[in-house]
Amino acid sequence: MTHLTDPLTFSHGPAMKNRFMLAPLTNQQSHEDGRISQEELHWLTMRAQGGFGLTMSCASHVQAIGKGFPGQLGIWSDEHIAGLTRLVGAIHSHQSIAISQLHHAGMRSPKEAIGEAAVCPSNDEKTGARALSRSEVKQLIEDFISAAVRAEKSGFDGVELHGAHSYILCQFFSSEINQRDDEYGGGLENRSRILFEIIDGVRSRCGKDFILGVRLSAERFGMKLNDSVQIAQRLMSEDNIDFLDMSLWDVFKEPEEEAHQGRTLMSFFTELDRHNTRLGVAGKIRTPREAEATLAAGADWIMLGRAAMLQHDFPNRYQANPSFRPVEMPVTRKYLESEGISKKFQDYIEDRWQEFFAD
């Protein structure tokens, strides 16, 4: 048995019973007002039941104007607390840590979803997004913090701040997108200021046992690898978060920037001085062998996305037999339904990954 089955402690909050985290997967199956649906509750609860040490919600928007897609789970209103509380209770009943991922789509908010122009650190001609005023940036920071407080009231063990995939925090980090000339633009310290002010706010207003994590993209979306590495190292050095979640697309790929090729993208982050921050990665981890190799390459934990969609009990199966053979694509719609993936979720999958389906 490998370290995948070992517990993992954090500086704050409860320990994970193993090194398996459920990735925060978009699924478009909640209600349009942000309230959780029975389909969403069922999907997440099945993964907790299947043995994941930590079960993370899909990206949950912290402002109504931050909605990124239809059927998105919300955490911007106290009206969401009742449903989120039910979700946390169900996750905890299977001894899994419950984490809410806090999100704002920024310029990626469709106008038809929010009823007005999207917002961005700077005016963006391509998407039609408008620049946030300084007071609106301050309100955005407050709303991320308030969402964390709301998550704590709902019983979540902690939150993850979504700073990846060209959503609003990532838009601030990008020197290509962020053209501001105030304290939230310019050099990398200013461009990343919003993240560190949110972290400070969450730490000051949530309890001492509240887990706090951050998701970053290593590259793409206007991000340069050196900038991502610098933000990651500062997060670890300041020792104010519990875990860093690096979204890598493929954990063993090389960087896209030619100057950094010749080694894995993941290695740029596993070599950093972590202090007390736990480092995890996501990206095409599909089999027990790949999961073991990821830990052997220096990660503290792994995050499963598509593998968890195909097999809700991947961790339990691994616990029973580390050499088990997971289900592979393509599969039938009936099979996906048996894995807790509703028709709405299947429709979303079909738009992105038709290779899932055998029928």
C-alpha cells in the first residue's frame, strides 16, 4: 500500500483520511438562482461515500454577476445556506472533509447568464467586459470573504479560492489582461494583491480551524510560468493557507514555454519550499499507477476529475486493491447515471468530451 492511503494533516481543521481529493467539477445541474439541486447533492455525496478524503464543491460564485455558466451552484446569498448545510451534512456522514470552492467568472460571465456586461480588471474588447472600479474591486474582495463566512456558517470545513483558468482572480494575475494603473495593476505584487487581501480577510473573519486553499493555473490564460511559480512560493512562504492546488492539465507534461522545457511542469512546484502548505495537483490522473507516480514525484495529495466521474468509489477500490483496473471511456449513459451523473451533467459532458459516450 502506498502513501495514497495515509492520512494528511493541515495547519488548520481536520485531517484527510487519505490523499484523494475530488476535483471541483463544473456540472450545470443546480438551480438558476444558485440553490443546490438534488442532482448536485447526489453527485457529491456519492463521491464522499466512495471514499474521497476531501470532497470539493463545483465552482460556487460569490457574486450574482460572477456566474460563469447555467446551473451554477451559488454562495453569494444567505438563501443558499440551507441547501449547502444539507450538502455538508451528507459529505460529513461519510467521514469526508467538505470544501467549498469560491469563484467569480469575471470576463467569462456570459451576458445572457447575468443580464449585463461582464466585469474584468480592465476593459476587454474581445469579451465586451468592462473594467471594475477601485470601489468594485474592494467589494469583490469583501464578497469573497463574505462567501467564506457563509461557507463556515453552512458547516464547510474550509474553502478553496479559485485563482485559475482565466476566472477573475487569474485575470488580475495576468499581465496581458490586467492593465490597471492602481494598486491592483502593474507589477506582479500588485496584480496578485487581490488574492492576498482575500486570504487575510478570510483568516481574520473565519475560525481558527477553518481550512483555506488556493487553486492556481501554472500556465495558459495569460499566465507566465515564472509568475505562477512566484505566486505559489509567496503563498507557501507566508504560511497563511493550508493547501495549494495546481491545475496542470496533465501532471507529467512539460511546460508550454520553450525556455522551461526539458522537465515536467509539476516539478517547478514540487521543488518549492512548502513550509506548512500541502501541495496537490490535478491533470489526467486516471489509474492507480498514475496516482502513485504523482505522489512519488513529490505531490502531497492528488485530485481526481474525470476518473472520479467514471468511478465514484475509486478511493475505496484502491484501498481494497491497489492494482484494481478502473473503468475506462467510453461508457453508456446508463452507466453514467448509475454513477450519479444526471442528464444535465451528461449534456454538459457531451458538449466538451464526446469520447465519454459509447451510445
